[in-house]
Amino acid sequence: MPSSVTRVSARAASSRPPSQSFTDRFSNFSRAVAGAVGSPWAFFIAVLTVVLWAALGPWTNYSDDWQLVINTGTTIVTFFIVFLIQNTQNRETRVIQLKLDELIRAVTPARTELINMENMSEAELQALKMQFEEVQAEAARSLEKIAASRKSPSQNT
């Protein structure tokens, strides 16, 4: 039976790209847009647009239409960008969660029941947080002991 690496390699080697679902295409588009709108060039274009709009104010006598252009334009752009960035953030959160789940699964002493932590109640999460705070406090005490034991005799006086 071929391994998953072999299957992926065979698919990558085929001359025809695999068909993508609408969701995959939208996800790819969202990542591209999120990357583009987060770039310095996007910021520069936004600033340039506002400067140009402001410069046209005197020419249009600061009319209602002049104000409507910037208000409508920014509202429409913001409306669409929110959905695109949210899609990208949801995907990235899912990917990070899966990576963490894999790490928890792979580490032998880890509690694998924590893989399903996102479905815990608030009370369960609070109890878990308190457990980890106790572990953190114990680790801090251990580090203090180690640091104290490393001090030279001249520093103790």
C-alpha cells in the first residue's frame, strides 16, 4: 500500500492540477487579498487615495457628492475585506489548532484529552487554567532554587 507521501508525490507529478472546490478557491483568494491589504503598498495606496480625495475637495466645493464618494468607497471596501480577512484568520486558527493537537498527540507524557479543549465548558477551562498556574508556580520555584544554588559563595555574603 503506498504511503501518503507517495500519494502526494504522484498527485503533484500528474500533468493535470487537481480540481479545487469553491471553498478552496475562496480560501486561496482570501489569503492573497489578506496578504495584499496587509502590505506597505496597500497602506501607501490608501493614503494616496485619501490625499487625492482631499485635494479634490476645493474643486468640488466640498459637496455632498464629494463626501459620499469617500464614505461609500470605504464602507464597501471595509465590508468585503472584513469577510476575506475573517476567512483567512479562521483558516489560520484551524491550522494552528491542528498543529498543536498533533504536538499534544506526539508527546508521550502529554494529556491527549486536551486535544478537544475547545469543546470544554468555561468552568472546565478555568479549572485547567488553575492547574497550569500551579504548574507554572512550581516551575518558577524550581528555577529560583536552581539560580540560588548556582550563586558563588562570594555572592551569598
